[in-house]
Amino acid sequence: MENKKTQLHPAYKLGNLLEAKAAISRRKTALDYLKTLQLPIHEERLLSLEKEEIAISEGLIIDLAEQIKDRIPHRLYQAIHTLSKTESSGLGNMDLNNLSILHSAIAGLIEESTVKGSTWHSLQLGRLIQRASTLIKVILSGIEDQHMPENRLLTYISIQTESPVPDTSLGTHLWNVHKVFENLLKVSKNPKSLESTLIRIGLHIESLPQPEDLKRDFEKLRMGQNRISNDLTFVDVHELIGDDPEDHLSRILDFFQRQHTEIDKLMSLCGDYLQVFESYVDELTEFELFDYEP
């Protein structure tokens, strides 16, 4: 029996990298937009995605795509192949607008054209967990010099996370902070909010293969996602920020740093689970294996 039928970990890792590369491009878009408004931000002051940039090489992306080539649409494979030719900085010979279109095309092909099987769930998990991690990192990067983000940083955070950009002229700075953070974290109608992302992560986790012998490993994964979701559920964003967020900034930072730590743990747990499953798959019967094919 050939193991190629269950290349779930490569799909998961590819999802991680595709989302990380999209985040790098959004960062450049956000910084360029602020420059046009004459609101420059020193890029080096923001949290760097250096680790992701180093990890994203032409060879790695295309190698992962090759491993799941038979499980994804040909157009998606071609789009990923085009992306892999760009420089690791996220630009290559493309301008930001064309690169943004390419990232949107890849996301659309994953969402709308890929067979909804185990490979798809793994690919989506990679994207969504990376998205949640990036969102928290971007928020933490905006709380610079032990202060809540000023209006230009709120604009940057919104663009970087693909959330609605506030009109900061309409309210006080405190009102803008409340509005942006509520939208980023708890507005379920915003598909890029942390709440929406965690709900989708939970659904994809529940759809992963769950062989009887791996139930304990799966429970670790499920509990990791539950800890993050419950922590967010029991936090009232307006109460967390309060009327003078600078007075209890440590409490705000504690929440986001806790979320950051738990999301990164979940990323590792998910990767570990899929690797364990792939080493276990040879023990499955042909009938059992059929259940895990896309």
C-alpha cells in the first residue's frame, strides 16, 4: 500500500507557508499605504516575521506542493508554482498589487475548488493557525514602547490582518482602539477575526482522521484549541481595554502573550499529530485508509 495517499503533513506545512507569505506581502502593502498618507512607520519597530521569511524558500513551497499535487486542482498547483518563483521577501518581479491578486487567487482556489477531504482540512488548518498566530503577533507589535497603538498603528494592524480599516477621524483614540480590537477579536461576522478563525480551526480539527489508537494524541490537539477559544470567549474586549488602557497595560499584554503562546503550541501539536498519523497509516486496512482519502 502506497503512503502517498495520505500526505497530510506536507499539506499542513504548505498552508502555514502560504499564509505566512501572504502576511509578509500584506505588511508591505500596509506600510506603503501609510506612506502615501504621510504617516510613515519605522518597519524595524514592528515585530519582524524574519523566521517565516527565512523558512519560505522557492524550493520548499514547490516541494510541498509537489507532494500533494495529485490532491489539489491543477490551477491551484500552477498558482503555487508561480508564487514559489517570487523572492523569499515576497515580491520577486511582481508589484504588490499583482502579488495580492495571486494570494487571493490561491486562497479562492483552496476554498472553492479543492475537494473537501483530509488533504483540504490539513491545508486549511495550516493556513488558519498561521493566520491566528500572525494576527496576535501583529497586535503585540502595535503595543510598542509599552503603550497602546496610536491611530496610524491601528490602521496598519487593520490592513495587515485584512480587517476593516477605521476612519480614525470619526472618534477619539480610545474609541478607535475599542472598535479595532473588538473587530479583530470578537466580531463573528468578520471572517478574519480571531473568533471566526478559531471556530473554523475547531471544525477542521474535528474533521481530521481519528484512528482509535491515536485518540489520546487527538485529545491533546482538541484541548489545545479549546483552551485558546475559551480564553477568548471569557474576555470582554471593552472591559479588557477599559477607559484608560495604559493603566492596566500589563493585563492586556498578558492576554495577548498567553494567546500567542497557546496558538504556537497548537501549531506544533497539529503538525506533530499529522506526522504521527502518517507514520501510523501503514497499519490501517485498505477499508480504513479509504476514509482518510480526499
